[in-house]
Amino acid sequence: MNRPTLYVLWIACVLCAFPARSAEPTKPPEVIKGEGFAIVVPAGWRDMKNPPGKIVLFRQGDGAKNVPAVDETGQPLQIGLLVERYPNTKDAIEDGIQKLARNAQNDPRLERIGPAAIDKVKLTDGADAMLLTNEFVKDAKRHSLQLKMLVKDAADNGYVVSAFVVAGKESKLAGRDSALVAWLAAHVKSFCLDAAKVDVKPVEQAQTARDAK
């Protein structure tokens, strides 16, 4: 047997010993039902076990399989989703969303990129909500995108559904027009007060669009 033939056989043995790994499909999202609400959350995100206070759900996705560990500039990516509950909320949601906007504007660590965006949202159970979108440079070195949606139930319980992406200063992943942010916003808007009416389809569609980028 000549030397080229031996080389070809050796390569074949190596390839058999180390088979190609197929891409792992993105897992479907998960529906979480809490006291008086339901929301669709990304699969595999860490449950932060609801720290003390108003937080009733907190999931963090840093390093999870369905999001990149680093952005396109090589900087760490931080991403999360949380729900806060405020009993006996007297403010209308229009007033509450303006307060949230002012609070973000007064944070000295944050330099706003473009104007804040406030949009009306109709939830899948018919409830009215308002969504605040803010984009910042954080601590002069990080690109931060914040989503905050405000909704109230009939018993005057106010809910703030928040999500965030923090990446490198030059990263586009934390831009308000990125597919990653659109996917995260779909999770935020999946929140509803009637758990029986939660809908995963918009989240799945946003996930498909994000993965196609």
C-alpha cells in the first residue's frame, strides 16, 4: 500500500473518531403563570428566584444557548427579563409610563441615544398597556437597551414588565432596531393578566426572524 493511500485512510479514521456536531435547535419558549399574570419566557434562562421586593419574576439569559455569550465586537452580552408587581397603584398607566421615562432620564450613569419611545400595546387578553423603549450609553462604555411595559388590572395592581440588553459600546445588538431586541420585545408583550389567553405564536415568529439574521 503506497503512502498517499495510507494518508487517506488515516484521515478517514480521524473523521470517524470525531463526528461532525449538528447545530442544536433553539428550544421553544416557556409559559410561566404567576399570581394574576402569565408571560412567555425564553427557554433555558436562569431563574433568579425572585429577589425580595416587588419582583415576582426574574430570568437572566447571560450565556444561555439561545443568545450569544458575546456581541459582534467581542464584548460580554447581558440580557434579562423581569416582572414587578405594585399593589394599590393609583396612577393611570399614561402617568406611570411618564414617571418611568423621567426616572431613566435622571440616572447619571446613562447617556440617552435618541428620544425615548412610548407606544400603546393591546395585550392578548384585551388589556391596555404602554411600552417605553430607551437606548443609552451606560457608564460611558456599554450600549444599553431598556424596555419597560406598564399595565394595570381591575384591582389596581400595577405591573412593570422589563427587559434589557447590555453589550459593547459599538455593538448593534443593543440597538432598538436589532432582531434580538425585537425578539425580546415580543416576550415583554406576551405578558397578560388572563393566563388562559397567553399566546406563544408572536414570540415564536420573532424568534424565527431573529435566528434568520
